[in-house]
Amino acid sequence: MTLLRAMGLIAVVIAVASGCAASSPSSRSSGHLDAAQVGGELHGGVLSPPDHEAAITLPDTTGSRYNIETRNHGKVTLVYFGYTHCPDVCPTTMADIAEALRQSSAAVRRHVTVVFVSVDPHRDRLSVLRSWLDRYSHDFVGLRGSLRQVVAAQRAAGIPVSRVSTNGKTVEHSAEILAYTPDHLLHVLYNEGPSTIDDLRHDLAILTTAAAYA
């Protein structure tokens, strides 16, 4: 099932503003999240059946190739597609994720990776992307590829492909936080909103525990 099919579960929140418009780890990684067991406890939008983790490999801010699946073995990976010039939703979402992690235990933080994929490679040079992410956390991973690679990554994730205006100042992109669990499936996603911090903090405590995996 693609994420587009799953959109019936929750409303798609799109960033609309000037410039941002819409269109032990080994023991956990070998199991599968029992959605029937914990789904009712999660605050995010639970997908049933879940999507498979997107196969995404792009250069990170050090210039090294970063494979989301292999680099985050045994962890919960939060993936967000956005751009650094976004005036509202992207910075708000990154700030919300950072705050949710700050409010979480050290054990939870150790088992969560945050990956930001730029949909505006023309302006988001690697140095720009790293500097922008550091406002929220030095641990956040930034990925940037060619426009063709970014489009392929969005399609692999099953989200709407972003669009850039002819003047290059307005970018349309989806606003979901995709939460891939250690079983390499997308069981839950989040939309930007006033309760994002509490929802993420609550759910990460569940998603990162071995008890959540059969």
C-alpha cells in the first residue's frame, strides 16, 4: 500500500505560505511491530497495512552516500521532506521534533534518527543544509541529491512529488513526518500541528521499546 492510499486515515497537511505552498537493537530489528497490539496507543496516523521503508540513498551533509535503511539499523527513523528557505512549516516541524526528543528519555533518544531530505537542491547546498539543521540539532541528518534523485526519493516514500515555481521562490511539498520502525516498515506518520510535540514524545516511547515488537 502506498502512502497516497493511506491518506484517507488522516488529513494531509500541506505547507501554505509565501514561499511554502501545498500540492538491544538486534533484538528489535529482527521483529515486527505488532500494530494490533500498540496501534490503539499511538497518537499518530496508524497505517494498516503498513508501507515498506522507502529505499533512499542520497549524499549527506558530509558528502558521503547515506542509505536510510542500512544506516539506521535497529532504530526508529523520522524522515521529513522539506527545504531550508521554507518560512513556516519546515522550521516548525524540525523544532517540534527536536523538542519532543529533548523531552524524551536518553534511552529513547539513542534509538531515534531524524533525517531531513531537501526538496530544493538548487538553493540547499550541503553547507547551507548543515547550518540550518544545526539550529535544531547537530544530530539531525541532512540529505541532498539532484532534483531527479529527490523526485525518485519522494516517489519511493509514496508521497506527492514537490514542485518549484518558475521564479524558484515557492516550493510545494507534503508535510508528513514518516516514522520508520526497526522492522523497516512505516506504521505511523504525523502531520504538522499544535499537538505534534506531545504526540511524538508519546509515540516514540512506544516505538523504541522492545516490547512493541513481536
